[in-house]
Amino acid sequence: MKVNHRLLRGATLTATGASAARRRLPKLNLRLKLGITILTVFVLASFILPFFTSVDPSRQGTYLKNLPISGRHLLGTNSQGQSIFWFLVFAIRNSLMLGVVVSLCITAIATLVGLSAGYIGGWYERVAMLIIDSFITIPVLPILIVLGALVRGNSSFMLVGVILVAFGWAWGARTVRSMALSLREREFINMARFSGASTFAIITREIFPYVYSYMVVGFINTILFAINTEAALAVIGLSKVEVPTLGSIIFWALSYNALFIGQITWLVAPIVATVLLFLGLFLTSTGYNDAFATRRGVA
Amino acid sequence: MIRLNNVVGTYTTQRGTVNAVEDVSLEIPRGITLGIAGESGCGKSTLMKVLYGDLGFPLALSSGSVDYGFRDEHGQAVTSQNIQKEWFKRISYIPQSSMSSLNPVVRIRDQFVDFPSTSKNKAQVLELVRSYVQKLGLPPESIDAYAHQLSGGMRQRIMVAMATFFRPEIILADEPTTALDVVVQKGILLLLMEVQQEMKNTIVLVSHDMGVHYQITHKMLIMYAAKAVEYADTDAVFGQPLHPYTLMLTNSLPTIGDDRARQGLPGHPPSLWNPPQGCRFAPRCPLATDRCRVHEPPLVEHQPGHFSACHYAENVPELKASLDQAPKLSDIVENAPMFSDIVGSALKVDEVAQ
């Protein structure tokens, strides 16, 4: 018994030692490193640079129209007399803020509804699923176009966010619910209940750690969804186009025929920025998945 | 003392209701280890659930009561109605599958302090947990690990540690050593016995392994088709059983040096949907008469502390003697020369081993 015991002790020492080391130094893979770098540059640039200008980038006629790229106007000016560079900086900031806020709301709602529906079950689950499934089956873009047409020009930036949340939470909720559904039948959930844990404690302390890494990835993907959908709406003129966002730049560039009047940067700059931002988010999400979610054997 | 009064555990299903535990009355003295044995579907686990107070749909305690023999903090007697508040404080449960009873994505220590903590100071509690775990034969740093980093035996030790941390009066263990190898089994059982010696708690143990029962239980309850058929000291259950089912059950166990031919028990346990009138064991019982098929025998005390539900309990020792007369393998071998070489050499090896 004693020898055995010492062997066991040695085995755990190495096991916990390894896990402690892993916790101290999470192994960042190339994708995660690249993604985080891109995101950091975008976030820092778009949130710090606005402090260095006193000009409202969306005001028309601040500068001369259609100036070429120069030291004073890094990306030139557009046909409305705005600095493309500053417009872009504010656009990235607004798009990111919208994406993060919308994604936070969507992830919170999806997790709350999904976990409770999956774990509590019964009639509550049936009602929740009815609502979730309805929202999943409603095609988002046509509805948004109709809504946009109704409030054309008068929609506030806030309203766009609310609409995105309303149509974005259902998929996540359904996925989380199916995870909770399978977890509910696991023995350790039973054990937690047997130890006197309340339903709330079981959801937050037993099930949540299990779905947490999925949710981080979901959160990043939802930022993508929010930015993407807002841009799509803006391009066809259904968002609040006066507010600089990645989509609204493209809207204005298209409506002033930027491509034909030689204002290439007006159109190309926001497209490159959008693609880079998406790349950063995508690399972070897949990289995170690789680095952390599989760490404890949870795919 | 835990007192069960005519406990009936009923499952509600789409086909109707079925009594998985029927009319069980028991008195379990404080500080003993009670073993519950019987075949699959006889109601062992349901009785455990009822005892633990895990009474949620589809299981219900449709009649009878359980009195745990202690009072809660408001001075009220604890029964099935309010035992849930005492879970893991005064009554705890050691599960069957230690492999899956720990959350794989949460460190052991965080699962430990998940339990209703009596102190706000987490570091202090963790220190207590560490020293307690060490006392149970685990390295203290094992609580920093995830479940998959521990072996099966260590995980079961962790479960024992969690279940006994608050020094509960009652510990229910539902097949605590299934899926563990014999060496680890022994370790866990010894650990349970040590814990009991120190804390004087009552342990109720369900197991299919009669050897486990023989080694560690003080009293045994034998169940058959949702009924308690025999309740006695473990030595009496193995030595002088007073119910034919118990006899057949213990008689099926092989022992070293005993080469009597063994007879299986023909038939199957009855369906609980439609249990037979009279004694439920009658269709398979060698002692059964018409009386058994009509009148159900109650669980009565035939000898001091020895309860049996059989009309012919006094005839069981006779039956046992006749089973002991069963032909021996060595006799059969002499009459069948074809196999004598093989079996004979096997017997010789056996002699050498002895």
C-alpha cells in the first residue's frame, strides 16, 4: 500500500506540474498570435487616433474635394470633402464597437436562454424552443431590408444594433441548448445535485465551464456577423449612413462612383480594412479554439 | 437509528405506475454497515434513492415514511420531506461511476468548494480539504488536478472525501467499487471502514459482490422483486439463512476447496407490472406450497434480530443441508475416466497449491 501510494504521488506531481506549466504559459499558436496582433493594431489605432483630431470626419466640405494621397491627407479626400483616412478610423471604431456590443448581448442572451432551456426542460423548454426556432427560420436579410425600407434614413445607429441582436441570438441559443441537453444527463450533474447544489449553481458552476470555451469562439464569430450584417445594410443604404462605419464608407463611395472618378482609395481602403479585420477575428477565433478548447479534451 | 415504515417507492410511467420498492420496513441501527443485495431490478437502487430523499418525478414515495433519527437545526425531526436540506452535510452519497462523477473541465478543488461552504474563507477551506484528502491516502496536491489526471481509484477516493468531508451521519454507497480492479476495490472498502470507525457513521452499501458484503457489512438486507425477503446479521445471512432465495444466492458462490456441483436457480424474477399473488419467490422456490402461492409471507423475526419473509423459514436449514450433499466434482471424475486425466492433474495442482 505504501509503495503504491508513493507511486501515485509521483504520478500526480508530474500531472499537476504539467498542467500548472500549461496554465502559466498558454501555448499561443501562429494563428492566434497573428489574429491578436491584427486585432490589437485595429483596436488601438481606432480608439486612440480619434483623440488626435478635432475634425468631425463626417462633416462635408472640411477639405477640398478629391485631393490625392499626400502627407496631410494620408488617403486623400473624397468627393464630399472629407478626409478618407479619418473617416476610415472612425468607421473602424464604430464598427468594432457595434460588433462587440451586439455580440456581447447576443452571447449573453443565447447562453442564458440555451442553458436554461436545455437544463430545466419541460414546458419552459418547449416555449423557448418555439421562439428560438421561429427566429432561426425567419430569413434575416429580407426582413432587415423591409425594416430598413420602413425606417429609411431615420433609423438610429442604436436601432440597427437592436435589430442585429434580435435576429442573431437564436442560433447560438440552439447550440448551447443542445450542449446543456447532453450535459444534463451526465453523472457529475447528478452528483452536483446530490450534493445540494441549486439549479442556478449547477448551471453556472457545472455547465457553464463546459460551454465557456465554445462561447468565446461564438462571441468572436458573432462580432464578425454583426459587422458583416451592418456593412451589408449600409452598402445598400439601409443603415444610418451618416455615421461612419465600414459599410457606410462603401455606400458613399459607391453612390459617388468612386471607381470611375479615379478615387480608388475611397473604395479600396474600407474593403482592405474590412478584410483585415475579418481575418484578425477569424484567426483569433480558430486559433483560440485550437489553443484552449481542446486543452481539457473538450472539442 | 434509521426507521423505514412500510416504504413504497413508485415510478410513474406512460404504461401506468409500478412499485419498485414495496412495503419495506426496517430499523437500521446507528453506526453499522448495512449491505443491500439482490439481483438487477429488485429495487436496491430505488430503495437507495428513497433513502437519500431524491424523490422527483418519476419516482415518488407513495406511502410509508423514512425517519432518520435526528433533528434539523430548527429541531424538527428529519424525514423524507426535509432530508434534501441535509444532503452532503448529514447524509451523503457515493456514486457508482466515479469515472464520470467529477466535472472534467473544473479542477477538483473548485468542485470541492462548490459544496455548501461553512466558511467564507476559501484558502482556509482549501487547506482543510488538502489535509483531509491527505488523510484519506491521496497526495494533497491531487485536488489541484482535473479529473482525467487521476486514476480510477484516486477519483473514487476523491468522491469518498467529498462525501465524508462534513462528517455525515449517514453515507449511502451505490456500488462504490464497480469498474475498479480488486486491489483498488479493497483500498476503497478499507477506506470506508476506516472512515466509519472514526466518524461512527451509518453506511448503507449496495453491491452485487457478495464477497464485499461478507467482508465489510454488519447486517444485510436481501431484496427480491421489490420486497425485503431477509434482514439479519451478515454472518447469519451467510451461515444460517432463513429464506430459500438467500440460501440459493449464497450457495451459488464458489469457495476454494469446495468442488460441489452447483445448481442454478431456474426461472426469472417476476415482472413488477404484474407480480404473482402470494410469495413472489414461490414460482422458483423448492419449498413452495399452495399456501405460498396464495398468502404472502410477512417479514417476521424468526430469531432475535433475524427477519425473514418465508412461511417455511424453519425448513431452510434442512434445504441447506441437502444442497451441501450435492455430488462433488472429484466423485464425478472417478466415474468418468475420459476426463480423469485432465481434471486429475488439475486437482493435483490444486493440492500442491494448498
